[in-house]
Amino acid sequence: MNSEPSLSLWYSPQACSITPQILLIEAELDFELILAKVDMSKDGRFTEEFKALDPKKRVPVLKMNDEIITEIPAIGNAISSLAPDRKFLGQTTLDTIRVYEWLNYLGGEVHGQAYGGLLGPERFVDDPKLHFAIREKAIKNLEQNFALIESKLHLSGTTYAVGNSFTAVDAYLFVLYRWARAFIPVLKVDFPHLSAWATHDQSSTMHFSLLVPLVPLVSSAVLPRQTSSSTENGVTDNSGCTPLTVIFARGTSESGNVGTVAGPPFFKSLRSSLGADQVTVQGVDYPASAAGNANMGADGGPTMSQLAQQALTNCPSTKLALSGYSQGAMVVHNAATQSGFPASSVAAVVLFGDPFNGQAVQGVDSGKVLEECAQGDEVCDGSGSFAITQAHLSYGGDADAAAAFVMGKLGS
């Protein structure tokens, strides 16, 4: 009887390399998990050591004894061959055909084209002026992709993507679905079969306990924490005066008027610390379109300035905090240049993933401004690429630090 081969899997946090991790754990195979290191001195790119391992410069990479295997379908096939009883490629010949059909679609259309355009538009065109348009189109493509996936799951009549058992498709789709929840606000409403599939996939007694440790790798950084509504209108509804009023501008293409990535986790932390009845939140209603990035905050700046003035008119003794994420951070910068902006009444400013990181907020003391720029976030790191990396979607993890900063300024 042949012994199991030595297995090593190179991964990146929150990346698609979660897929083979799921399969390896499901197969109960021993493997070494190795972080694919990046060199921050070279714009956060993979090290030369990793590029020698995989010249394509992509994770995942599986080493099986001395063989290097790349690409999710190939790695999935290799893992399946080591655990034939798990039937990761399907129970029947037709199931196997359908598994490959799915994997090619998910890898090519959904992952490569839609997510590739969204997270790496520079792979498609060199001109940075076109990157925003590519991202906007990518989100539309993503919505169309998941509409098709919804129809396929509806027609399947089962709670699995292929046949009547868990396959490599379920593992890959699980990761892509979790990512999609950051960009398709109605995913859980308008895609009932997909949502039912995801619920089953996460609660199945066969593999739920094995998936749980991997879920935070997706949800804490690639996805926003779903902590509250994506719309807040405490000022315009004149819902009462509180010690603190936060006016927030969401990022590009986010839902509601405060989005989901940075705003809601930030508000939740403030309300948890100060009391829910001590904090008023107001979102800035502005287009937040991809094309609007070229206006550098002007699409929402005047509205934010007016909301700040309205908040102080309604409640003269409230402390005012302004905040924004991504394009919304540029909105804050623009608001501060508007006539009548109450700069002297601003207690704190918190900017997440700010394209203008390093530039002053006009009229506001620098000691009152917190810039949160995650390592590897090319929107705010000064590299000039403005590529939407996974780091740019991680700011829910900075909620507590941001809230602590604001609370520290309330007495000043």
C-alpha cells in the first residue's frame, strides 16, 4: 500500500487558496500550510523565492512530493485522487463532467474576468484612467454571473452544486459567494436558491466544523462585517440630540448611504462603547459611482458640509465627527473646502483607505485626524496604482481603533 505523499500548500490570507484548504481538511489529509510571502519593499509583491516556485505569481500552489501543481481545478483533481472515497469530482461520470464545467466557469468567468477586473483592472489595461470603468463593469458582470449561478442551483433541485454530494465546486463557490456579498447588496434577497445552498454548505454536519476556522479568512477582510443597516439618517430625520454625531461617506458602489465595509462596524463599536442612544449617525447621499472618483470628492463634499451644518443647527452641543471610506474619504476632504463648513466644531475625523492619505483636512487640526491605511492597500499607500486589493476591503477590522480615537477626542 502506497503511503500518502508529502503535501505543502502555499496560500494568501482571504484569497482563493481557501478552496484547496477546505478540500484538504475535508479529505483529512496531512499537509503543511505555507504563507506566500510578499516583499513590502517591492510594492507588496510576491518574493523572488515564491516567484521561482510559481512564475505565474499566483496562489494557490500545491507541492505533492516534488511535483508543483497550480490552478484550482488541477489542485482539486490532485486532492481528489488522494481521497477517492470523498468523490470531490462527483459520484458519477456525468457528475465529473459537470464538476469540470462548473470549475471552468467559476475560474474563467467569475474569478478571472469579474473579480479580476474588480480587484486588478491593471491586468486588463495599463491606462489608470480606465481602471474605474473596468471595476464598474466588473461589478455588473459579477451580478450577471451570480444570476446565472442562481438559475443553475434552482434547476439542480438539490442542495449541492453538482449531484447529491459535496464536490470541489461547492468549496470554490463557497469562497466566491462570500466575496460577492461585499459587492451585491441584494445577494441574500434576490438569490434565494444560492442563499439556501450557502446556508446548507455552512451547516452540513459533514463539513461544517471544518469550514468554520476558514470562514474568518474570508469574512474579516475580503467581506465587510454585516453589523447594521447600510443606511443611516439620524440628522435628516432629526431623531434627537446625542453627545456625538457622526457623518459618514461610503465608498464606491457601496449600498445605502453608509455602505458595509467600514461604516457599520465603526458605528457599532462607538454605540457599544458609548451607548446606542448616545450616537447619531448620518450617511451622505451621493452617487459613489466608479466614474465619480475622477471628481475627487466633489460629488458628495457639498452635501457632507451641509449635513454637518444641519447637525449643529439641530443640536448645537453635539460633538461632530466626520468619516469616509475610499471615495468617501475624498468626500471628507472636499467637504472641508466648502463655504460655511464648521471646521472649528469638528472633534474628530477618521479616514479609511483614503486616496488623499497624507494630505491635510482643510481647517482641521492634524491631531484630530486619523488615517487608517492598511498594509498592502494600494489606494492609500502612495504607490499611485489605486488597485483594489483585499487590504482595501479590510477596514471593518479597524473599527475598534477608530472608535477609540474618536472617543479620545470627545473631551477636547
